[in-house]
Amino acid sequence: MTEISNWVETWRELGVGDSPELRRLYGEVLGRYSEPHRHYHTYQHLAECFEKVQDIISLVVQPAEVNVGLWFHDVIYDTQRHDNEERSADWARSAAREFGASADSAQRIYELIMFTRHAAEPVGIDAQVLVDADLSILGAQPARFQEYEAQVRREYGWVPDAMFQSTRAKILKEFLGRPHLYCTAHFRERYEAQARRNLQHSLRYLEAHGAAGA
């Protein structure tokens, strides 16, 4: 789903015709996921999200909007800033309007991406599917989850160990404190139990290595 043919088809469903400019945007977006400071938020993450969404695409109301939301949800990523989702959402909305998508579609895409801050309960099935896909890594098999944890640590390589461990432990505890990690029954059935095992394992590791007071 990450090939240029899928990109062009997605935009066509939003009323946007193929053009050299649209294809240049594809290259620019893809290039962002290859930036050298990224280790988890890369093309690998993007492809994994698309794979998970395709498993449940029949439930989505506006598939093209969800696909554009996926493409752009981490297009801007800087671990030393706290507005990555907002900047990514702004870019997606601006691009959608520039290429001729409706204002309503552009705004919905913006809102989809903003839900990936994971600060509020996603509203609507499209947002729920996108957010669940974004968090599906939590329910990955242990080897992939451990790879993910190592990738995240490399992205925050500038953060001292003690600070990283404490902050990461707080994040994991917050996730574990939720009644459900996933919004949809589809993701809960497939990933919830494994996700909780993964998070508990990582939290125990962090607490054993200096985050006990977190």
C-alpha cells in the first residue's frame, strides 16, 4: 500500500488527479521517513501501519482519508519538539487543499492525524482504526517489540539514561492503566493481551534498571 500507484489512487479517490507535483510530494513524504535521525518512525513503521489497516479496511468510512492520514501522521518527526503531530497534520491539510481535495476531507485528515497524539479518545471508526494501527506495535511478537523499544531508545539517544528510563516508565504505566489499549474489537482481539505482556515486561526491565521511583 505504500507504492506510488497506491498513493496516486488514494488521491484520485479524494478527487485529485495525477500530476508531476503530486508525485513529487510522494517522494518528499517518503523521504521524510528515511531521515537519519529516525530509527522507529521510518518506512518500516509506515508499512506496518498500512498492513494493519488493510486487515480492517472494510470498516472504514473514508478509506482514502485514512490512507492520507497514515502517510502524513509522522511525516514531521523531531524528538526535541512536542508539536510533531500538529505540524504533520497542518502539512497534510494544506497539501489536500492545494491539490484540490474538499475542505471537509482536508479537515478530517487533519483531525485523524491529531488523534495520533494519543491524548484523547479517538472519535469515529476512521480515527479509531488509524490510532489502533499506530499502536499495533505494542502488540507485536516479543522479538519485534524489543526491536521497537531499542529503536525508540536510539531516537532519544540525546536523553540521559536515567531520564529516559523514568519518562519511558511513566508512559508505559499510563498505557497499562487504560481499560483498553485499542479502540476496536478487531485490534483488541488480536493485540491487546500481547501488548499488555510486552508493556509489563518492558516496565519490569526499566524498574530494574533505575526507574523504580518513576
